[in-house]
Amino acid sequence: MKQKDILLIGVVVFITAIASFFISNALFASPKNRQQKVEIVSPITTEFNKPDAKFFNSNAVDPTKLIEIGNNPNPTPFSNKQ
């Protein structure tokens, strides 16, 4: 490369950087684009209302309880050893 080529590349890079700076400021950083409205959230309280007895009662089925159907003689049913 000759010295003229390096100077020409430097000038083109400098002009392109300045142009891209002004174009990006015009497109992306306008004050109108930076404004956004949000809804106000109510604060969390420590009060807890009792759930409806229709769904949460003492006679309901407990899904966390282990249910065993019949006796299984094989403790590892998916292994090849039976």
C-alpha cells in the first residue's frame, strides 16, 4: 500500500464515523423515543386471605402423598434383571 492509500482510507473512515454518529442520534436517541409510560404496581402486603373451602378443605386428596397400587416385587422395574 502506498501512503496515499492509507491516507484515503483514514479520511473515508473518519467521514463515515461522523456520518454514522449523526444518523444514529437522529434515529435512535430522540427524547421522544426515550419516554415510556408504565403502570403503577400496588405494594405487597403481609396479609393473606384464607382460600376458598370449596377447593382447599381437610377432606381433599393430597397430591403429594405417595400412592401405592398393589405389591410390586421388583424394586427396579426398568432394569434387565428380574
